[in-house]
Amino acid sequence: MRKEIFMVTMGTLTAIGLAGCGDSPNRSMNEIQTQKISYSQRSLTAPFSDLLYGFSAIEKYVAKGDYDNATTLSRNLYDEFHDAILPPLTVKKGKTYADNVDRKFDELTEAISNKNQSKIPNLIKENRKNLKTIAPILGVSVISTQ
């Protein structure tokens, strides 16, 4: 009798195992999906951090009168903004909204190139504010003391 119960139990477990009952494939698909979402958020976190840190560095360069390094850095940040942040912002909020944010970034780059000390601090402040506004729209959390 024990042997028969054991054999029936083993047969049932084998049949269930071969039939693929269980939720492990579904669970792993959900985990993969979650990883993709987190990766996309992480991939935007770095550009936001770079830009916010870069604005602080530009302020220091301008204060020292080092416009060569400030210009180089602003161009690098400009490229990073256009490559990483502007495309998803355009998708989320539309071309008009993205163009308005982009226009302020362009003004900052131009002010630095022209060594316009009166405009640079205000444009940095405005661009920093824009980044902090669009970060949550794109699902990125930014921590900044300024």
C-alpha cells in the first residue's frame, strides 16, 4: 500500500513538473521587465547628475575667468543634454515643451561662449531649475543641494 501511494505521488509530481505548472516563467519575465525599467531610469540618472555637477563646475570656471574650460564643458553638457535627455523629454511632453527647455540651454551655451558674465548665473539657475522639473517627468530622482 505504501509503495502504491509513493508511486502515485511520484507520478503526479512528475506529470506536474513535465506539464510546466508553476509561475516561475511568469515571475522571471516580470523580473526582466522590472530590470529594463530600472536600467532606463539609471541610464538617465547619469546625464542628470553630470549636468547638475557641470553647472556647478561652470560657475567655478566663470568665477575664475577660465572661459576656455567653461566653454568646453558647456559644449560637452550641451551634447549630453541633446543625446540623452531631450529625446525622451520630447516623447513625454511634446516638441514645443522640449524646444522651450532646449532654448534656455542654448542661451547658456551662447552666453558662456560670449563671456557674458551678467547672463551666465541666471541662465545656470534657470537650467538647473528646468532639470529638476523635468527629472520627475522622465522618472529620475535627482538630489542636489543647490
